[in-house]
Amino acid sequence: MRLPSFPLNELPGAEPDLFKLLSSTFLIELQVSDECLECHNGGGVCQEKDQDFRCKYGKGKKHIKLILGTAIPGCTIILAICLAIIIMWRRKKRNSYFTSRNLSSDPSSTADLEDGSVLFGVHVFSYTQLEEATNNFDSAKELGDGGFGTVYYGTLRDGREVAVKRLYENNYKRVQQFMNEIEILTRLRHKNLVLLYGCTSHRCRELLLVYEYISNGTVADHLHGDRAKTSPLTWPIRMKIAIETASALAYLHKTDVIHRDVKTNNILLDDNFCVKVADFGLSRLFPNDVSHVSTAPQGTPGYVDPEYHQCYQLTDKSDVYSFGVVLIELVSSMPAVDISRHRHEINLANLAINRIQRGAFNELIDSCLGFESDATVERMTTCVAELAFLCLQLEKEMRPTMEDVLVALKDIQGDQTEGFDGLKIAKSPPSPESEHVVLLKNSEVTVSPDSVTDQWASSRSTTPNTSG
């Protein structure tokens, strides 16, 4: 602070008046440093001692500063936690947006808005459109039902014939199966896989899948159903079915997909008896860098891989086992499970293994195929039964791959001796008594209960043991 300074003899006026001077108005200039000004604005008091600047706060100010210093980081942490919870909730909601089936009391209330849109790469149909196509899901249009839903015949407005699968509402896994089929079928394209046309919206209470309509029923129906009574399948058609089904499964395995429910009820036939493999509700994407996937066994009794059932380890060889059962059905016309059979042979796989090990092919192969009257049919059906025997081995390492099975089937059809990957189908004259199976491992015969004539020769270490 500076005050004006004048010598008394230089004060203005004739006679200087000190009192008048002091009582008059004058300006005081106060110069404060930037540090002190900042301290003052913050509620502190500037202190300077020995040219050492200090900013002193009162006890109340210190308390406020302490509270602020503690509260700000705490609020930041709480805000971060709340933000993380919100993000996780929204992500969970997005991943499970199919789970609610009570979004609307009227299933078509919001679905109509979705007609024409695309979900996961497939067309989204409105509930009203599919209700109209199936005549309000008329029971007369029912094509069949299974563990996951009922399938109805329908005709779209553009004239396309479709099969509409209506998933059961009381099936708690219906959402997973719905998503599974869409994810699997939208990434696959094969002439022997059923084509998915579309589905309903995720906002629709009813989960519906729309497929191309395959007109000629299932293989099961032709083998031991109503269609078998009027026009049983000939052997050339059965061989064609085996090859086309194997081709579809080999393709699935190449694209890291395990079907997990291979059975004759899931193999559809068109009017030309071309195969369409269907029902991917249980299918799994199989990472190519792992040997197996651990999961609870699922599938249809009579077709489930026993090792998968015991060890909970799913591999592509699980499909191979199921396909082995399909091959036995094709040569025998018997169902996979029949409780009217002997208790040790209720499962067709057990019956087939018993007959093949005894060489009793005449007790296994359907006589209507010409097994006893046609030498070519006898040879081919016997070879297919032997191939099925390999697929049905209890240990998965002893089963061939689906690609190997496909090659072997084509060789059998073409009357060739080459089997798959070192395995040869050796043709030899039939025995006067019977034809049996011999499995050769490194040129050594693994003896079966009886002598044999037809042989499986292999140098592979995965040759099955005939004693099982």
C-alpha cells in the first residue's frame, strides 16, 4: 500500500493544514501477487514471511476441502459401477430378446410391422401372413410333430409351398433351438440341406420357422411307416439316399457343424427321392481347434452315440454313429427302436452288431430288396452293413469320418474295391454257409465268432474290435 508523500514545506496552500490534508479524499493502491489473489479467491488468507508465500485456510475450509477431496473420487467410482451395470443389463437384454413370450397378448400385434424385413440374413414373415398360409394352423394341414414343435403345410401369397414349424411354447429351450436353426442354416448352402425361407419377428410371441416344402415325406415313413406299405423303397433308391445323406453330413463337418440329431425322421425326400437333411435345433457349431465339446447328451433314443452319452463329449464321430444306425435302417427296413423285439435287441444298433458278428446277414437285410435272388444287391447290402458296423463302434476313435463313409458308399455303388483311406472292400465268392465280416489290422486277422469270406482290410490303427 502506497500513500502520497509530500514535504511539509511543499504542501499546497498558504498555510499548510495537516488535519485538512489527512481528512481529504485520496487514493490507495494495493498491489497483490497472483498467488495471493488466487488464495484469496479460494477463501484463504495470504501470508508472507521471509519472502515465503503461504495461503492459510481456516478449520472450516480445511474440512470442506477434505470432504470434496473424498467425495469426488467416490462419486466417480459409483458412477462407473452404475454405468457398467447398465451396459451389462442392456447387453443381456439384447441377447435374450427372444425369451419373452408375453410381449403381446396378440401375437400379430407387432409382427405385421416386421413383414418384409430381414433378421440374421433371412426374411421375416408376419404372424398374420403365416396364419393365413396355414389356414390358422389347421390340424388338417399338420405334417408332423417332434420334440420341439409341430410342422404345418402352408401356401404363401406368392404361391410358394412352405413347411411352417411352430415351436412348442412349453419348451424352455425353444429360443435356443429357434436361434440355432437360423444361425446354422443361414451360413450353409448344400443341395441336400433343407432351405430356410425365413422366420417370424423376435417381437412376435409365436416363434415360427419357414422352410421349403419337401413333398415326399421322410425316409422313416418310407422304410417302416405308412408309405412303406404301399410302395417300399428299392435298393438303388436306398443307396442314393445313403450317399446324399452322407454328402450333407460330410459338408456339415467341413463347416464345423455337428448335426446331433441324425435320424431317418430328419431326412426328407422330394418327388425324385432327393435327400434334404432337416431339423438343426440341436446342432452345434464345433470349433476346429478343439477335439470335443462337453455338453449334456441330447438326441433321439436309438441314435445317440453311447460314448457321448457316457462321457458327455460331443464330436463329429457322434454323427457318424447316428448315421450308422440310419444305414442299418436302410438295409433292414427296421425302426431304430422297437420295444416288441428281444430286450437285448430293442436298439437296432445292438441287433445289427449281433447279426453282423455272427455273419447272419440274411436275418438283418430286408428280403424284399432281393438279397437272396440278386447277387449285386447281396454284395452291396452286405458291404453297407459292414460299413455301418464300423460306424457303430463303441469307441469313437475306431469309427471312420463322414468323408471316409461317403467315399466308401460311392465305391460300393460303383462296384469298386477301393474303400476309404486304406480300407479296402474285398470282393470274394460267397461262402456255402454264410457271409461274415473279418476286420484286418496290419494284415492280422481279428477273429470273430465264426469264419468269414467278405473282408474289411485296413492298415489303420483305428480298426474296430469285433468282440464288442
